[in-house]
Amino acid sequence: MTRPDPVRLAAPLLLVLTLIAGLLTAPAGPAHAAPAKTPPLTTPWTAQALDGTPLPEYPRPQMTRPDWLTLNGEWQLRQSATDDAPAFGTDLPERINVPFPVESALSGVQRAAGDTRNYLFYRRVVTVPGSWGGRRVLLHFGAVDWQSTVWVNGVAVGGHTGGYDAFSFDVTAQLRGGANEIVVKVWDPTDSRQNGSLPPIGKQTKQPGGIFYTPSSGIWQTVWLEPVPAASISRADLSPRLADDTLRVRVLTRGDVSGHSVLAEALDGTTVVGSATGGFTEFTVPVPNARRWSPDTPFLYQLRITLRNAAGVQVDRTTHYFGMREISTGVVNGVLRPKLNGQFVFQVGTLDQGFWPDGLYTAPTDAALAFDLQKHKDLGFNMVRKHIKVEPQRWFYHADRLGLLVWQDVPSLTAQDVDATDAQQAQFEAEAREIVDEHRSSPAVVTWTVYNEGWGERALADTRRVAQAVKAQDPTRLVNAHSGHNCCQSSGDPGVGDIDDWHVYLGPDSPVPSSSRIAVLGEFGGLGLRVPGHEWSPNGSFFAYEWQPNSTALTDRYIGLVQGTQNLMLGKGLSASVYTEITDQEGELNGFLTYDRQVVKMDQARVRSANLALITASRSVGSSAPVALPLNSRRSLQVTTPGYTDRFLRHRDGLAYTEVVNADSSALLRNDATYTVRAGLADPACYSFESVNFPGQFLRHQESRVRNSPDDGSALLRADATWCARVGVSGSGVSLESYNFRGRYLRHYASQVWLSNGTGGEAWNSPTLWAADSTWNVTTPWAP
């Protein structure tokens, strides 16, 4: 097989997929797949999954070599409830299709979720190509859940613990001419606590139901062989720096590289645009006039890395890719926001949990793996939160080429009865470090999320320490120490990291951004719609946070949530939101798509339009600067909503309303529509509004309704009657924000006046027209 020419990865999708599939598909003999079982639901790719070698694509797009051999396909299998010794030279009783987990239909096994045979033995006999002679041979595993030991021709070559990261062994010394026997032993206790175990499992459980799903035990990503030189490249960490248009490169190696050097060449298509020579510490490659990577323009450069010996002769060469982009935080019009390439763009995404009815953790085909990401783009999203699962490297490649920002979760320990020992905590942290190292060169990944809703959390001190360690390991990305720290079993707000993250169902709502952390809504929504014939639950029960009767109602409700999210962006400083979720998951039916990916449940065009409108609005987000009002002066508050600008705020029988006021209005009405601006009763940096004709009474909110109340001296009254003036959320005028309920504003609705954040629910909190309704002109008083 010849080395592929450099591929211009920003080329049209069809061309890219053709090149990758055609040039980097492993050679394979006749397919030998065990018959699949019948899945509970079939996807559009179920029938294709075992048509030839399963998942034959090159598994590591971020570092390619021309020679390799896939070991996907039929293996022998033995399942055991006890910790047996492996047998060598002996056929095993079952057949399984690697890399599909044993619980999946595509594996050909489809064992029950609660099966107690937690020890799995895999066996395959392979022949190594004779053309590989004189090179080292590596045996690669994309991921195996959870603890693995590997033998080649009866000799143990190594072990690995961790269900979500790749690992490799040099098996050269154990190989022989002709047939070679590979045996893999896997122990995956999931959440059984067998032998005192507590592995990171994400959403897997032996008793699936609700928001927890069928486990995926054993080998679940591609297994493959690769020949490499005695001295070779093992990894390259790539970090762009936009300030001087350079790429920072650090090359890691195996074998003896004494006296060796590295040549790194950045390519745009087949043209070398910059190059540099370095060693094995970080060095920089120039990328002059670099094109920026973003969701709108996901341009990818290639990087060719050549390892050279002391004589300057090529020893090894690998091809990588990179995107020139930076993620940071910065103040935008008074609010701390995330910045992509120096600009704030609201990050709107979904929760993506990555389960399949036919393959469980393993997508049936590479096209299926890319489908969910493409559907995000079709629906107008620019971000995806990969929820407590880590996908194969090809998934990251698809996110990179399509242009989706990725929030990558660290898979959590069990959500129940967390009592991790020091050793179990250390293993969780070790797996987190491996995940960061493996995917740190993906331009799509912009955020690491360490904990979720308290799952696996021992104490706040641990949460803070682990989050800070991840930030130290990769300072080029944002760190979300704890997504949903306001929820569930959480120990509380860790107060560290770059992100303050709430979960609010249905929502939306938002924390208040600080000087050090941006505000995000890490989970919300969860609207459900049943689609008979396209749903399946392991226990017969179905769940959603709120059911809708049909697609139109579901779409209408979603669009209202997006408008509420936009209001939070304007009024409270929200910078990102994650809707639950992209697809249904077993008995959880709150996806845009059904679990089988056969039906889009919402109106895709309307969803796309709403999401893109939110993103567009974020590009010109207005100032949130405070506005100075004239103290101890009389003023009137004029409505700014188009068509209602002849109305003014007034009080009547103790309640606040809006009413048409003009020169012909009665003296009583003109007095009612006039207030004296006072220093805030709870904070003199803000304001209180005293009635002209009822001195000592102040405009205040009580149970969301706005009214006049006498100052009784209580702390609650003084807080309720204090309003902070800022530039109007509609972009002009003045908005009056509650002193004690940040993000909620004085808003008129149907002639009444309320305290509102415009996120939906009650009619007076409708997202529609909220920005205009919550913006006032502070005008000449009607009662001078």
C-alpha cells in the first residue's frame, strides 16, 4: 500500500471521505463475521455494519502511516463469572464481532445487561505481512472496557486499565512466521462493585432504566497492527498560537533517538507553507497568514513530521492535521465571555451520549459515527457536549472537519453511593490524564469537563485539585470543573476553573458570570415526544422532562426555550447552553432524533433558524454597563416596545401598570406615573423609585409582581425595592435589574408590570418581546 498524498482536509466532504476511506482502509481478506443478533431497533447502517470487515477505516486520523492491518472482525470468545486463567492454542466456544461490545446485537452475542460473567476472553489467530520484516510491530487497541491483559503466542505482552483511552504493545519479540495467536482477557465489572471495584463508567449500568443505559463490555474500538521503525514517532502534541501565526509542536518517540532530530512541515493541500527543525522539546512551526479554524470555516492544515537520524536520513514519518484556532475568556461589554479566535460567539449545543441500539457504545459504521455530528450542523448548532463518554479518534476527526466545538467530559464513576478509595480516585485521575493527552491536538475540543452533578465526587477539595491539574496539563483550553454543581449529589460550587455551570430542567436559567468564570447552562430542556415503532426501553418505561403531543408543539416549545436562552445571554450574561439531547437514548425520549436515527422529531428548518439567530445575536451583544440616573430628581418611565411608546409605568391601588399618559391626562394619573429617583435602599450604587404622591412608598417586586410598598425598614423590602440601572437589554434605553435577583428585570406585560427574566413559563415571563418590554426610557416627569 502506498503512502497517500497529502489531503486538503478542508475540501468538500465527499472528496475528503472518499480519500480517507479509500487510501486509509486496511487490507483485509474475505469477511468472516459472526451473524448479528436482532437489535431492538435498526439504524440506517445496521445492515452495512457486518458487510465486510467491521469499521475498516484507518482508526487514527491525527497520526497516519501507510502500512497497517485491521484486526476487526470475527474473534473467538469465552465468558466467565470467575477470574480464570487464559487457555492457549485452544478454540473458544463463542464467536464475536470486534469491535462491538458483547451486550450489542452487532457483536453477535447480545448478552443481557445484568450478566455476571464479567471476565471475557478473546482469541484470534493472525498472520503478519512478510513485507513488515525488519520493523517493530505494534498491537493497538482503540479502547477496551475496562481492565485488559494481552498475550501473544502465550507470552504476556502487557496490561491496561481504563475503558476510554487507546493503548499499544510492542509485540515484535513474541511474533513468529505464519500464524500468531492473540489472546485478550478483559474484566469489566461495570457498577457491580465486584471485588470492591469502582471503574469510570459514565452512563453504563447493569440495571438500565431512565437516564442510565445498557453497558458496553470488552473491546469496543478498533484493534489493529502497525509496523514502525526501531526508533519512531509515538505522538505529537500540537497547539496553535494565533498571536504570531505559529504551531507549537512537541514530538514524543519510542526507541533510541539519540542524536535524532525532527522536521515538521505545515501544508496547505500539497504546498508546504512553513517548516522548522527541532528536538524533543516544544518548538514552533511558522504558519504565515494562517487561515483560522472555526465552526463557520473549519479549515484544516496538514502537518508532516519526519524523524531523522544524526546523518539527516529519514527514519520515520507521520502525517497529522491541525486547525489554527484559540479558545480563551475575556470581558465583552462588561461580561466575562468565552472567545474563539478573540471573538465572543454564543456556544449552542446538545448533550451527545453516543449510544446506538445496534452497537451500543460502538457506532455501526463510520458514516453513522459522523451522522450525529452532521445532524448537529444541520440543526444549526456550533457545539456538542460529549457526555461522560469518549469516542474513537475518528469521531474527533469528523468534528474537526465539520466544524463543531467539543466539550469533552471525563467519564464519571458511578452516580450512586460514591465511596471511592484513594486508589480508585487515583485511577479516575489517571484515566482523565490519558484522555486529555490523547485528544489534546483536536482543534474541535475547546473544553474539558471534569465532574458531572456530583457523580463520583468525593469532596470539594478533590474536585478543585483535579480541575486545576487538568488546567495545568492543558492550559490551552477551558476547564469546567463541575457541570451541574447546583444539582443532584454535588458537593457544591468548587469555585475554580473557567466555567460556572448550572443544570436546570426544563429551564433555561443561568448562573451569574464572575470576574473569573463564564456562565453556562450545561444541561437543560429534555422535551419528549414518543414515536411508536422507533422507541425501545430495556424495562418498558419511557422518560422525558416534559412531554409534547406532536412535532409542531415540540418545535414551538424548543424555539421558546432558545428565545429564553437568548434573553439570558442579554440579561444575565449566559454564554453557552447544552440542550438535552441530540438523540433518544433507550428509555429516555428527549432527543431531536429517535434512538434509531430514523426520524427527526422537530421541524429541522425552524430549529436551525432559531439556533442560528441566537448565534448571530451573540456576535453583536450589547453593553451591560451601568447607567447613571439623576438622584433626587423626578422622572417617568416610558415603554419602548414598538406600538406602545405612548404608555408609561404608573401605580394604581398599590400595583404597577402601564397606561397611556399625555398632557390631557388627569393630575392623578400624571402623579401616579412619576417617581423620584433615590439612592438604592439596599445599595447606594443602585436606585430606588419613590412615589411622588405617596411619599415613603417605593417601587418593589413581591412574588414577581411589581407594586408600591412603604419602606418598613426590613432588609427584604429594601432589597426588593432596589434596582440596578444598565444599558437596555434591547440595545438602547435603560433596563432595571433586580438587586437581589440578578438577571431579572422590570418588565411590562399586558399592561401589568412584573419581575421577569424572559425564559418562559408564566405568561408574564414569555420570551417574546422580553428585551423590548424590559427596556425603558427614563424621561421628563409627568408631574414636575
